[in-house]
Amino acid sequence: MRIEQPLGKRGSLKWIQSLVQAHPRLLNEQLERAGALPVGSELKWVSPLKQDAFAEYRDADFLERIGHPQLIKKMRDFWPNRGPQWDALATEKSGRVYLFEAKAHAAEMKSSCQAGPASRQKIEKACAAAKQALCADPDSNWLTGYYQYANRLAHLGFLREHGIEAWLVFLYFTEDSEMAGPVSQAEWLPFIDAAHNHLGLKEHAPWVLSVFQSVTAI
């Protein structure tokens, strides 16, 4: 599914659009330091793009956008329709894929699964597989409290299971005074730690990054 977006006027929608359009290299150094981006390489942003109506992607169109349409049928078996709608997507020349979830204030982190019984069964199976792949506590609750975070993790696990060198990047904007968001990495950390503890993630979950970016540089 391709979902066109308005020009962002505030919050994470505004900042992720502005970053991708005006400062596409801004995150390179942080990703290099984390080992997610090869030194000297660059992200190729594939969404949200101004020339594509700032569209965001999910399901089959998400896979098309990152260059892996061969996984569409397997995705349908893995997850119900209307899976995660990605804030931003990027690739890199070696074949790496980057999935971005952007936040400007802490309230954006909370959510719970509202799926019906049949879809919920499929989601629970996918989450169980992801817990194993990411060395998370198998008894942790991924459907209540931090479901959006969890379903992103599940899709990371899906791509990795099928041989895609994927990275999931949680992009936390700082100093967004209009949204009364955290002003620093230190202010974000208690909220992130709460999510990780709830989801049973170890301190350094593989292929999952927290990146912090001041909006004053965008």
C-alpha cells in the first residue's frame, strides 16, 4: 500500500520529511559509528520523497520500495494486511536495507494491538519468531503497551530470516519545543528503556539502533 502524505507542519512527520529532503546525509556518521552503514557509503532514501508526494509504504508496496518484491507472497503468510506503515525507508549499494521509525515526543511510543482473532493469531506467531531472532524474553508481551515498536521488530526479523541485511532505526528527535518533546538523548532514554524492558529486549538488540537528532540542525 502506498499512502501519500501532506507536507509535514509539525512533529515527527515534519522532521523526517525535512531530514530526507534537505539533509539526506545527516545520519550517516551515527550509522557508521554503530556499524550499520559501511564507512564512506551513503543512504539512498526511497521514502518519503517530495517527488513521490511524501508517500509512506506498507505491505507489498513496502517490499517493492526496498527492492525485494520476491518476498511479497511470504509476507502475506507472515503478517495480516495493513502491516507497519514506515516513516522512512532507505537502501545502500551493498544491499543493506534501513527501516526508520521516527518520534518527536514520548506519547508516540505507546500503542496496543487491535487486531481480530485470526489476524492476532498470525501476529502472535510472527512476534514469537522475532523474539527468538532478537534474543528477547519469550514471555514478554509484544501486543500490549508497545505494539508499534514490536511489530517493527517483527518485520526486521522477517527480512533477516530471508537473507536481507536489514537494520531497524528508531530516530528520536530532540529539542522539538512545539511538541514539548525531550530536549536531549538523556531525556529520551528512560522512555526507551521502559519500552525495551517491557519487550524483554537485551541492552543491545541485534540490528536495532536508537539514533538521536536535534531538530535545530534540520
